[in-house]
Amino acid sequence: MTKRAPKQRRPRASDGILPGVLGLAALVVAGLALALGGVLPAPPAPPEVVDGCRATPQFVAEASPDVVLATDGREMGLALRSASNATPAYQHPTWDDAGYLGAIAYDQAGNVYAAPTPRLSLADNPLAGAATIWRADTVTGDLRPFVTLPGSASVRNPFGVLGMFYACGLDTLYAGSVLGSTPSAERGGVIAIRLPDGGQTALLDGTDVMGVLVVRQGTGYTLYAGLARRPAIIALSLDAQGRATGPPAPLIDLAAAGATPQERARKLRLVSGELVADLVPFNFSLQANATDAPQIRRATWAWDAAAGAWALHQAAARP
């Protein structure tokens, strides 16, 4: 018996559709991967603190446990005050040599850096001293001039350094400045000051800055700067050596967190993973700065890992 040859199935038009679609999809995905450098971009790493190595000055550690070092009291300059006001404030003989002080920062050895900030009278804070940052030795407490920044203050703008921050891994002090600015021109910025020699690098120019903060992100760092002319915070990316890698970018609109048009971020810090900003009124006026009890309001943000950005957690309470 002769076997019939098996019938050959006619190809159907639909047989080539699915492989064709899959192939086209693969080409599209491959094209996107090539356009994006081969991989999809990962969201920015969460910011991490870089000032954990700061040490308490030895002259404070040897004092009473409830004593704090402050510059915002009635005393001119630095003062050791009891948190409970149980004992009178103590001042080293040199602590009023720079006049009234504002921003302070500690390094990893416990040395204290302080910036003159006038209150009501230029008799206490001469214009010539606005550009100088002072240093109090961790052991002796002696307060002496440390570095002088470029620029000079004027009667129309008697302010100089308004914010400071110390970054441990970089062993660098960052100063937010409005030095030399006029009503129509911003000449401030952020100066990076290497320790212990005091070498200076301008990281940000032509931008008046109040509060400053540096955080670690991935293999590099990010500098946050609270602007002195409007309620906003900007961010500047830094590499592993602390060098700027591009222009600054907007980070946070403080008005969306309840800040008034006159309020600025005087101090920025990371606390338990949250970004905290102390808000105070500032308009380059001595009268507005003359107070023993600054009108501080506070706003906080939590890191949104999915978005790779800060999300408002707690707006500033109503004034």
C-alpha cells in the first residue's frame, strides 16, 4: 500500500504577526536603552548627614552639664549659659572682641567658628569686621580672627556671613554670605573654607545666601543654600572632593511651606532623615535684627524615595 504524502499546512497571515510585534517591541526597548545610556536612570540617593563628627569644645565639656554655648542672648559675643538659667552666664575675656555674633559652627576637634552679626548699632560691630570669621580654640576658649573673606560691608548693608556649616569628610567650613551686596546687586554667595589652613574657594557667586547645609548623596555631596532675598532654597551638586559639578537648581519654595514673603531659611539641618529649616524675618535692616528672642518658625520635609525629592511634612505654624 502506498502512503500518501502528508498535506502541508498553508501558512496563515496571522502566523507572522506576533513575532513581528515582539521584534518591533524589542527594537523600541533597545532604542530607549541606547538613548538613555543603556540603563534607566535611578532616582537620587537619599541625603545623609555629614556633620556627625563635630565635637563639643573642651571648655564646654568641662563646664556644668546643662550649659550651652550661645550667641543669641543679651551678652555681646559668645556666652556659656545654663539652660535652666540657674547660674549666671560665663564669658571668656576675648568673647566680646568681635562684637555681637550670629552663626556658629564646630569642627571635629571642637574648635568654634563664629561670624559677627550686627544688631542695633555699628558701634558694637564696625563695618570693617563684617568680613572676618573668628575661631575659639577648643581648649583655651581664646577667640581670635581666623579668615577674612573678600568684599566689604556698607551702611546700606552692614551684614556679612549669615550662615555656617562644617562638613566632616571634607574638613571644610561653608559660609553663606551677603557681603558687599546692595539693594540692586547681589554680591554674596557660598565660600568653602578648608581647615585647618583657611584656604578659600567660592562655590556660589552673585547670590545672597543665609543658611547653608551640605549633605552626602551617592558618591558626591549636595550643598543647600537658603536665599537671603526670597523664601527659597537652592541646591548645588558637588563631587567627592567638594567641587561644584554644575549650576545651582531650585530645591524648595518656602512659601509653599507657610513662609511669609519676608522670611528666610536662617538655619538648615538634617534631623532623623528629615530636612528642617528655621525661618526668620530678614530684610537687611539692623532694626529687624535687633532682638534677644528671634522670631523663629520651623518647617520640615521628608525624603520621597520614589520621587527622589523632598516632600513637605510639616508646614510652619501660623505666625
